Amino acid sequence: MIEIEKSRLAIVGAGGMARILVKIFRKSIPDISIISRSLEKARRFSRRLGIGYASLDEIGGFDIVVLTPPSDVLPDVVKSISDRLKVGSLVMDVASIKLGVVDRISPILPESVEYLSIHPLFGPATRRLEGNRVILIPVRGESYLEPIRRVFEEAGLRVTYSSPEEHDRMMAFIQVAHHLSYLSLALTLWRNIGPDKTSDYLTRSLRKTFRMFRMFQANLKVIEEIARLNRFGHEAISSLKESLNELARGEPDAWRLAEEALKILSEKA
């Protein structure tokens, strides 16, 4: 039985996601260290958060290793550490895309290492953890699964189990279609009206939309990566276009369904 509170946890990467992971795990795991390519960066980061730091050469001393680098470099990161991982340890990634990541990482990891892929459905700027969701995708081994679930729930998060395929298809609609609908509106306003005239005719609802634009601007690199790498993205975009065309044509069924969707989805939120 894994005693999670006695585990040593290493978070690879010293960015925003690492900060929020420290916030989640420190309630249950006292021994947390940051690992970065730059030991000095790891030292500064750890000092700000009041945790430890270590080098990649020391990764074999940790029971749980959480990988936060971007999806496209994760396989190379795993290759660089796989032969140093502790027998019986757990590796976790926080990639927003699973197909093309999980299936590339899993064969690289030693058979003696467990693998759990997760996706926190919130960003580093999140102030309040309670009520947010995290997706857990068990890939190999289950010794840590229940203890990790408890850690997230004790931090106030809601846990959903999934598979790589289901995760990516759901996120194609929830992320890709969502993000591109806002980005396409921004491009349409920019190309056809411009910033000055848009401001002259600014409505209250569009002002709220502009707040979303600022958030998307701060996360544009991640948004582009999700749109580019999600294998179900084209399906979601085609459906988004179809819905837009049905509404533009004034099809009564589409407007009736939109009314129903607005009501039920807003209640779910």
C-alpha cells in the first residue's frame, strides 16, 4: 500500500503549471522538489515556493515524477531520464493532448515504472482550486492511482477517469472548437472593422468577450499546440462550421436547439 505522505515528489519544469501542482500536492506530500535544466532556475523557483530543488541526475531518488514540459518535447525528456527512474516509482504527465504523447512515452518507460497521464482542466492563473476538474488516465500500474485520486479530491478537485482516445475527442470539442470560435471572431473583427471602430460600437457583451481575448492572448502558444495536435480537431471544427451555417440560414430547428443548449449548459455551469 502506497503511503503517499511519505513519498518524495519531483516536478520537472519551473513554469506556471509547476506552481499550481505544488499548491495541489503540498497539502498531502511534504517532500517536494523542483527539477529544471537550469539548476539556478530551480533554486530560485524553490526558494519562492518554500520547497526543495534537485538536478536531473538526482531523479532516481524520487517516488513520483511529474512532467510539465510541452507535449512535443515530452518523449525526449522521458528518454533522458528513463534509465535513472526509481524502480516502482510513478511518472505523470500533464499534457493537454494524449494521443501522440502517451503512446510515445509508454514504450520508453521501464516496465518497473508506473505511468499515469493527467490533465488539469484549469490553468496556472487559477486562484481557487475547489470545484475545478482533473482528468486521470491510468496507463500502466494502479498502485498510486487511488492515493493520487485522494490527493486531488482533498485539494477540492473533481476527478474524472478517461482513456487517451476519449479524452482527446472530448477536448476537441471543449477546447479546439471553443478556442477557435473566439479566435475566428477576433480575426473577423480585426479584418473587417478594426480596433478603433470596434471600440466605438462596443457592446456590453462584447466587452466581456474582450476579457476572454486577453486570456487567450496569454495562452496562445498552448492553444495553437492543442489545435494542431488534437487528432479529432477537424471533426470538432466541421461540426462548429455546420452549426454556424445552420444558424445563419435561419433554420428553426437549429435556433430551437440553441435555445435548449443555452438553458441546459448554463445550468450545468
